[in-house]
Amino acid sequence: MTSEILSFFDGRITIDPTICNGKPTVRGKRIAVQTILGFMSAGDSEQEILEQYPSLESDDIKACLRFVAQLMDNRYELAQVA
């Protein structure tokens, strides 16, 4: 596994192998993109998320959505393993 730290969207989304097991996080904090998306999928508003995580900014939440949208723009192939 690489020890390189990756950064996307002007540093709003980072991937650091030493933080949250290498999951994408918001600005290197221990707040995973997956966590933000989970709150959003449960119906929480941006304002509710910002109240729960005062260190976040509105642009952080937008960056989470842009990051995932960019991931979904890739082509994926399924391979049968067994």
C-alpha cells in the first residue's frame, strides 16, 4: 500500500493511509466522505450536518458530492471470482 497522500478539489477531499484506514476524508479530518453521504442519504440537510460537525464548511459537503459523482463517472467491469 502506498503512503502517498492524495488530495482532490483544492484539498477538500484527502486520502491518507494513516487516517480512517485510507478512506476519503474531508480535509484530512477524521470525517469520512462516506459518513457525510450516509447522513445525506438518511435525509439530513446540509445545515443539520454542519451543526453536527462545526468544523465542516458548506463547500466540504459539496466536495463530497462532487467526489462521488466523479467516481461514478468511471466504467466498472465485474469479474467472477469463484
